[in-house]
Amino acid sequence: MPRRPIHVTGAAEAPLRAALRALRTELAILDDFPPAVLAEAETAAKAPRLPAHDATDLPFFTVDPPSSTDLDQAVHLARRADGGYRVHYAIADVAAFVAPGSAIDAEAHRRVLTLYFPDGKVPLHPAVLSEDAASLLPGEVRPAVLWRIDLDAEGRRVATDVRRALVRSRAKLDYAGVQRQLDSGTAEEPVALLREIGRLREAIEIERGGISLDVPEQEIVEKDHGYDLAYRAPLPSESWNAQISLLTGMAAADLMTAAGTGVLRTLPTAPDGAVARLRRSAQALGVDWPHHVPYADVVRSADPSNPRHAAFLQECTTLLRGAGYTVFTDGRIPDPAVHAAVADEYTHCTAPLRRLVDRYASELCVAAVAGDEPPEWVRAALPALPDEMAAGSRRANAVERESVDIVEAALLKDRIGEIFDAYVIDVKEREPSTGTVHLDDPAVVARIEGGASPLPLGEWLRVRLSEADPGRAKVLFAPA
């Protein structure tokens, strides 16, 4: 999930279009694919490489935002006779459509990630593939990388298999609809098991010391005949669905480390200074964090529907800085190999329509289970993948950061000079009159400077909006 995902819809979108178009130009991001890529994609969509194994008898379903059409994952959940569970997880098989060295492949390596703007996305692959032929749309037979993961009664993994297969999703569900079914008790067993297995996996996550950040989204909402920013707390169904993806990513990492060749998603432990800064943010936002309580426990106790807790969860993402990809070959497992937030070895493999590295992880896992050497085109691409993914992530982070600034500035541009209630959540050590403030209403986190005295870290402060220019993508406050 992006650090501060933000969505603009309806009438509020119009005044932002020009600034968002300018941002695309500034970051040299082109929406359109070259003609050669589009032509190749049209041909590939009609003639994918199809697997021999047929799993279309399994009634898969997808769970995504309602408007999503690039559906990477479909799931089927069932009980096993011994009291455990069986997870079938189908992942879109991008390699069935994208030939190594093709124009589509080269363009995917240039783009690396699907980029998300408030008013739309810039996809990794042409829509004829990512939103049609390769997408796990309901009622359509699709080639997939099919995971079968068996769990015991406590939700612990006991067996893993992965192979190529034909699958067919039966239903396209969304998080809110799934949550309503679960809350009302009307969900059929495969959907009801999402909560049951999700909770078991959450308990195991706590046990191993992992932490999942339920970072709220910022949304533009109608208010007093105008528009404002507010946080949207994620639903429990989103967290339970994410646990299935995490389960698969950890299973994939185990397969690759056992085989001796792979690519891991790694994250070092946060330095003490970063944790201390986060403690100051918690104090500023009124989040209770006793000295003897670990960071993970504080995050789990945070309520994403509380605006101050939502802002704290946003700040928690600073501890994820330093995440990257680590390649290993010939049995030389990296040290450390663990993702600190997952508290285990982990890789990205469940979103190949939107993330380049996942296509390679799937190939490595299929080869590992079959007892085969990875394809040469995979081995050849591995050394460059970490740098490619890092460059793509920097671009995606810039899109996200600048987009948030633009939206906040556009919504506040007519309120320059107004006074707001804010909390000082960060102060620069060398410039104590400069820092960051969080507003309860609207949901804005912005820079503050210009005062004659040091900012009161952790305290309430009256601030005046001194700058809000969507063309420059900046919001700036000063002490009132």
C-alpha cells in the first residue's frame, strides 16, 4: 500500500486536473504505451501460453476495491478433514503473455510499477493485458500461478505447492461487501473462512513479532457545500485478505531459500533514533505509549478511525524506510534476510500485474517446486532487479508525496490566512522553529516555519495558513 494513498472523485476532481497533469510532465511519466508495445500486447492477449493443469473446478473469488479491473489474485478457502485449512491462491500469470526480451517486457522494465495518482493510474502493462486478458476477471478462464498452502488448525503452514494452472473466478467481491456478509453471518464458508484464517494468521504474526500497518487512506469528502480531507479507516476484511498475501510471500521466500536462488524483500531493524522520533510523534498526537510497551503493541492498539491515531499510523511508515530487494544465487543466502516488519523471510509474488519483481518470483517458485533450474531469462535478469525496483519505488514515492501536496494545497488555496488547531508532531533539531504539524480537521500534515520561538513539540498550537498553491504543490503554516 502507498504510504498516504489519496483518492479524488466527482466534482472535486476538476480543479486538480491541471496540477496533476503538470506533475506527470515534471516527473516525465507518460500514460501512453509505444505503438509497438500495444500491438504486441494485442497479439499476446489472443494467444497466451496455456498450462496443462486444469483447476477451473475450484470456485475462486477475488476481493478488491469495487472499481478495480486489474485483478492479480483469486482465492479459495476450505477446511481439511484433519481440522486444518487449505488455501488455494491463484496469481495472474503475466509470463504467459509477456515473452522475455519482447517490447512489452522492455517497457515493463522501464515502468517497474503501476503508479497511482489521485485521479487515476499509470499501469505497468497495457490495459488489454492488465485489465482484460491476464486479469482474473469473474467467469473467465485464465492462466495462473496456483498456490496450494495447507495450514493446521492453528493456521500454521504445513505444506506448500505451486504450479501453473487454468483457473476461473466465480465472483468479484469488494471489501465492504465482504465485511457486510461477515458481520451479518450471511457469508458462505469460503468467504467466512477469510475471517477465521485471517485472525489465526494475525495471532501468529503477533507471536513472531511482526506488525501490519493498517494505514488509513486520505479521501476528499463533501462538507458544508464544499470539500474537505478526511481519513478512511481500513476494514478488517482488508487486513484478513492481506494476511493471505503475506502467507504466500513467506511461503515463496522459504521455497527460494531452500532452492538457493531467489529475490527477497528485506527491511533492516529501525534504528533507535527513528523509534525515538516516532515516540515524540505519539506524544504530540496523544497516543499512549508507555516506555515498557513495544512499538508493535502500540501500533496494534491504535484505532485507525481516530484522526490522531490515523496520523500516528501514517508516521509509523517512516520505520519502513530502507526496505529493498536482495537477490541471492548458488545457495548464498543473504544475511540478514529478514523483513523486520514481517519478522520473517518474505518476498513479493502476489501482484505481477502491478509490480515487475513478482513475475520473476513466481518463476523461481514454480521451478523450485518442480525441482528444475530457474529459466535462464530469470537468472539473467536477477542481478539488475534490486536497482530497477529501487528506481521504480523512488518514482512511485515521488508521485505519492507530490500528489498529496497538490491535493492538500488545492483544497486549502482559498483559506490562506485562516487559523487552525494543530499539534506539533516533529521539530527540526537544528531549526527548532521549523517542523511538522497535524491538523485534526481537515486531515492535513504539513510544514510549519516562521516563528520567533522554538516549536512546542507534542503540544497543541494555533497555526495560520500562510501558503497553499497547488501549482507549486506546497502547504505551509506559521504560528498564529
